[in-house]
Amino acid sequence: MDKYDNPLFVDLDGTFTKTDLLFESLIIAIKNNPLVIFMCLIWILKGKQYLKHQLSLSTDVDIRSLPLNQEFYHFLKTEKHRGRHIVLATGSAERYAREIASSYAVFDGFISSNNDVNLTGKRKLEKIQETNAVFSYAGNEKVDFHIFRSAKEKFLVNPSPGTKKKAKQLVIDKIFDDTDSHLKSWFAQLRIYQWLKNFLIFVPLLVSGNFTNTHEIFIVSVAFFAFGCLASSTYIVNDLIDLESDRQHPDKKFRPLASGLLSIKDSIAVSVLLFIVSLLLSLWIGHAFVIVVASYLFLTIFYSFQLKKFVAMDVIALALLYTLRILAGASAIDETPSFWLLAFSIFVFLSLALVKRCSEIKAMMKSGKTHTKGRDYTVDDYTVLCSFGVSSALLAVLMFCFYINNNALSNQYQQPNLLWLIVPALTYWLMRMWIKTHRGEMHHDPIIFSLKDYGSIVTIVISGVVAIVAQVS
């Protein structure tokens, strides 16, 4: 029998696509209405197939934006061109299976779960064998080995290390594996480079003059790590909520979750683990720190679910999240931050948040788009946002001048007049950020830009050195 005389049955989740439609639909449902999670607890009591069915009725997944295993997809197109009969065989809900089978020409039909049956493992094998005694199969998980043992041809797609090890028990015809380094993917997903923002926690220690106190350095270092774990946890949550919009973004579509390099299930587990670590460390530091961390968490979640959808409110929230880091550092060492320092923080970070939005709008202009997906901005908003951003930058410089004058009167610094050297550096850096933004040369994340931009690095280092010298001179 020629291999094209037997149909090829193709699994969906993790095989044809790099994601799992059950979790995709769950995330969208929670995003639309967080209270749906309580309904899910009721639905799962009636079986996993019932949960899948109900979620498919209440959510619309953008099928065409789902990340595919491209190497395997090209293989399917070649097989289809040669005349092979290809059937989508999935445990996902019938609605999604039908949409995918009709959206991709490689499929001649589909079999799927329904309201009564969860079509996985042995049940899927029985369904296939009802009409096809001889068949080939492509899958990616250990549960697929029930089917592999009966299949004429076996194709393994992006297997986990455990699945690949188990595959040695069988003769696999071909393995398609285009996964990236998991360590590299997790480093990108957890945004370890964004932990640089958390160095703001050290600002109260620096300006208090106690930066040589080893005990307080240790306390603030633990606070830094606790905040880093919490931030990474919330980055995962934010990316889960933004999955669909990120897949439409020219740069963000390459993020590990959006591109399918990391699974939603694993990401949720890591997010919960990081949150627990952050909570335990925060409780050890003290109640005041816990209150600030809880405020940060609440604002972050509120931002992810609601605030990011509204013009201006999203950038104000981002500015407050930065300022909360300074408050966290102050609460960790029981210091009261200066009013002028907090005012400076709010304005400078509001300016940077607006840099972020304006750079995204510039990218939209280049690609011919007029509206952002998931955020209420249009290309016509660019001029207004630039005006507010530049004004906030100037106000930040002014607030820093008031901060210097206040410290000259309070004798907090040994040489407060040295701080005036920071003013031109700060002005130059903010002006540089906005000129780069207006030219369309700004990265969508100002932090990444600053890490790679020589002028920004030199300015920040000089300002830090001056601040330290002003304390100890």
C-alpha cells in the first residue's frame, strides 16, 4: 500500500499549533470577565470536555493568529500537494476544530471533542479506527503514544525532553523540532533585563546617606529580589492577557508566549511560584513593605485587565508603578522619601511611559496602521502625547531642581551643590529620548533603548557618580 493511500491524522494543540486552545480560550474568557473562573470550577465538575465546550461558546479565538509549527506545516502542505488525505484530530472543542479545518487548506476534515466526549488518547484512537484500519498520525505528547503504537507512520512534533525520551521505544518516522532554547525563552519571558527598573528600590538608601550600612544594604537587596520575582510574575500575567494583541504587533509577536515558544500552562505555574517567593520575602522584610508590594500588585493587575484599554490612564498607571518602587525601597529601611523626589519620579516616568506609547504609534505609522489593538490610541494622538511627554520631561527637571534646593537647606548632602551637575545631564538624556522617538528611532521599550544607547549609558553613570560624591564629599 502506498503511503498516500492511508490518511494522515494530525493533532492540533502543540502539534499543528504551538499553543493549547483550552488555555487560549480560558485566558480570553477571564480577560473578558474575571468572574468566569468560578463558572469554570462548576463546568470542570461535569468533565473536561464540558469545560472545553462551554469555553468555546463564550470566547472568540483568533484562529489565524495562532502560532504554527512552521516546519511541520510546510510538510503538511507538501503532503497535501502530493494527494494525501489529511484530517485534523484534536481534543479541542468542535467549534475551534471546524474553524481551523476550514481556515487551512491542508485539512480535508476533522474529528474533535464535543459536549459529551473528550477526544484524547484511547478515545481518539477508537474514533480514528472506526473508519480507518490503516492510518498515520502526528502528535507531540505522551498521551499520543496510545495512537502511535497503531499508526503505520509516526510523526513527532516539538516533543518535550520526556516525550522525546519515550519515543525511543518506538520507530518514529520523522521528528519535527523547531523549538528554541528553553532557558533563553524563559530569560526573555521573565524580562530579567527589566529588573534594572527595580534598582529604583535602592534610591532611598542612596539619598539617605546610609548606603555603607551593610544591614540596610542586605534588606534592600532582598527587597530588590522580592520585587523582581513579583514583576516577572506580573509580566507573565500581562503577556497572557495581551496574547492576541501581541501577535498583531511587529515586535511583540516574537515574545515567547505570543510565538508559542513557552506553553501557557507552564507560564501560569511559574507565575504562581514567583508570586509565592515574592510574598514570603516581603513578609520577612516587614508589613510596610508588604503594603507597598500589595499596592503594586493591585495596580499591575488593574492595569493589565482594564487601565491599559483607556487613553492616558495607562501611562499614568505606568508612572505610578515606577514610583511605587521608590516607596518600596523607603518602606524596607523605614525611611520617608522626599516630596520633591517623589514628584520628580512621577513626572520623569510619565515622560518615559509616553515615550513608549509614541514610539509604538510611530511604528504604526510606518506599517500603515491607524489604531492600536487592545489600546485606545490612534495615529492622530501622536502630537498630543508628544506635547504631554515633553512637558512632563521639563517638569521632571524642575522638580529635580526643587529637590536640590530642598537638600541644600536641610543639609542632607555634604555637597548638595554638586547635584546641579546632574541637571544638564538629565536634560540632555530626556531631550535625546524624545528626539529619537520623534525620528522613529526609539525602541518600543525605553529601558532596552537606554541599555543599548551609548549616550544614555554615559549620562546615567555620570549622574549616579555625582549623586554618590555629593553624599560623601
